[in-house]
Amino acid sequence: MNAYQNMLTELLQLSENVLGQANAVSVDMKENEAGQLETLLSLYEQRQLVITELNSYIQETEFRWTDEDREVIRQLKTYEDMLQPLMNGLYQSFLTQINRVNQTKQASKKFGNTYQQPLTDGSFFDQRK
């Protein structure tokens, strides 16, 4: 087995692991266990390194895919098609969560800390800036 075939096999294994981890991660971030997203990110980074190395082999002028390689590539394409909607869902969930945090920050900036300033008439606790 050539070095690029070993990398292709490793890429297939990492893709299976990424798909399994992405299925385990919930879109509701509160339901995820500690470290699940970090594990997913780590697997993605490892996968990207293998893709970069594999790309250097593909750039060679005499490079040709074998029939076995094409079958592995078809399997990779299947994994990628299943993985894309999962990752889009996670991305949307992160985006929603970040927007919610930003809205909370903006709302809290609108009101001053009422206990820092002495109250003059006592009728309002929240003072808008």
C-alpha cells in the first residue's frame, strides 16, 4: 500500500469519527457534555492535516487514482453529504447563541447600576442611560 493510500484510509477513518461525533453533539448546546465540541474540533483539525498531506501527493504529475481509491472516495463523498447538514445545524445553533448573548449585553448596557448612584426620589430603581 502506498503512502497516499494509507492517508486516504486514514482520511476515511477520521471522516467516520467526525460523523459519529457530529451525530453525538446536540444542536441544543445545553445538552452537550463537556468536551464534546472540543473533540469534534480536534477531529476536524486532524482531518484537515491529512487532507493537506494528501493534496501534496495528488499534485504530482504521475499521480493516478486506482479503482480501490475511487471506491474510498465515493465513501468519503457519502460521509461528507451526511456531515454537511449536521454541521450547518451546529453552525446555526452557535450563531443563535452568540446573537442571544450579544442582545443580552446590549440590553444590560442600557440600564445603569442603580445602587452606584444615590437615589434622589426613590421612585425608579432602573435608570436608563
